[in-house]
Amino acid sequence: MLDDGSLLKTKLENLISKYQNISYLETDPICFPKQYKNPLDIELVSLISCLFAYGNVKNIQNFLKPIFLEMGPSPYEFFVYSNPSFSKFLNSQKGYRFQTKEDVIVLFLTLQRILTKKKQTSPLFESYFLDTNGRFDQNTSIQNFQKHFETELISTLKTETLSYGLQFLIGKWKSKSPKKRISLFLRWMVRNDYPDFGLYQNIKPNQIPYPMDVHIQKLIKVLGIKNQKQIQLNDAFLLTEFFKKINSNDPLLYDFYLTRVGIIDKCRGSFEEKICKVCELREVCLVVPRGIEPRLQG
């Protein structure tokens, strides 16, 4: 990799050219909010999609697809305007990995109460991330979002603690974990360019942490950006700082495209000739031997 990052930037631009097509949205949970036009629907569906965005992509989609189908053309209205079908909807829920059926029901009941209270206010959740001055603070904002939701969930449960499944869903605010799913939600809401929505105006794309999923964690090692076993929230902000050197205003531009290298191209983080010799990043990757054949044309 060149010291000034110019070769890496060129290869990242190649990735964008390759994957900037709506057909690739189906490989990502963002395909669900992309089905809606109303910002209220987009934000609500985005939050639900991101909270459950862990595990195999196929499993995530198999879990979420019937949920959004049952909500109908406007998930926001489905939650806010109470009707008999909402009770039926709750009863039809299933658990997902660490969340029991009861956990999922509590989440949806909590969202219904929050949305009913807000009534047609967009954006719905941006204020949860802002301090008293209306600003995003990397030391407290994501934690404040988690604390707010923890309080709301506890209010629904009428208990003092959350189940393991609900605690996992929103994350422990005291934890130093990279908070990947909430960071992903922020990317969708803050960035104003494809494939994201840009619904939040008080938070800038160069302020938010990189969503440190398994694919990004693997790639930052093989690209020589960061090599450590334990990734924390501070590391996610540092990765944003790294990509600011390449794109100062929009460092998270590359997140969607880099994750396609893992999800679609099946990068394993080690040299596999069949995979590596056609990878757009092979010239800047530490595990690929120098001089490997160039990508075949045609």
C-alpha cells in the first residue's frame, strides 16, 4: 500500500464502480428500508433491521422479511394507528437467535409506545444521539441512545432489568464494544449518498464510527490498517479517522462496498488463489503474494 494512500483510494473507487448497483442491495439488510419512500417508514424499518443485523445474511432476511410484509405498506402507520391486526401481529412473532418471542414482542410494544407519543415527528430517533446542545459527541452519544432505549424497554416490561436477549439487542451502554449495529443505523441515517438515506441533519458522516462487522474487521487486518484481536468503540472511531485521510467529508462511503468483498467475494482473510486473483483489493492486500495475475478481462 502506498504511504499516501493513493493506491488504496484507487482500489476503493474500483470497488464502488463494481458494486454501485441496486442489485447488490439484496445482499444487505438495507434492502428492507429501501422499499419505502416515507421518511417515517424508512427510519423505523432501518432501526429494526439494524438491531437484528447479526448472524448470517440469509437468516437475517428470512427473519425480517415476513415481519415487514405483515406490517403492510406503511410500518409507521401500522404501529401508530392501533388496530386488531397489531395484536395478531404480536402473537405471530418468533424468536431470533438470542431473542425469544417475548423479547421481540417487548421491542415492538416499546416502539409502538414511543411512536404513538411522537406522532408524525421526523426524524424519530435522532434526538436520542444528541447532547443538550444538540450535538453528537463520540464519547457519549451512542451510549445515550442505548440508555434511552434500555429505559423504554424496562418501562414496557415493568421490571428493573432486561432479559439477555433484549440487552444483546440494544447492547450494554457501559460496554466498550464497537456497537456495530447502532453504528450501521447511524450510517444509513446520516450519509446522504447511495446507498444511504441522509435523514439526520445534526450529525455529520465524518463524525460517526465505522460499523465494525466481521468483514470490516477482517479487511482492516489484511489491508494493514489495524491488526488486533479485540476491537472496541474507540477503534471504530479511529477507523473513521483513517478513512478521513482518503475522504475527509465522507469516510464511511467505503463501508458498504468493502463489506461486499466479504459477503459476495467470500474473502477469508487469508490467501485463496481462486478468490484473491480476481479481488479488486489484491494489490493492496498483505496476504496476496506480489505479482499475482491481473484480473482476467471479458
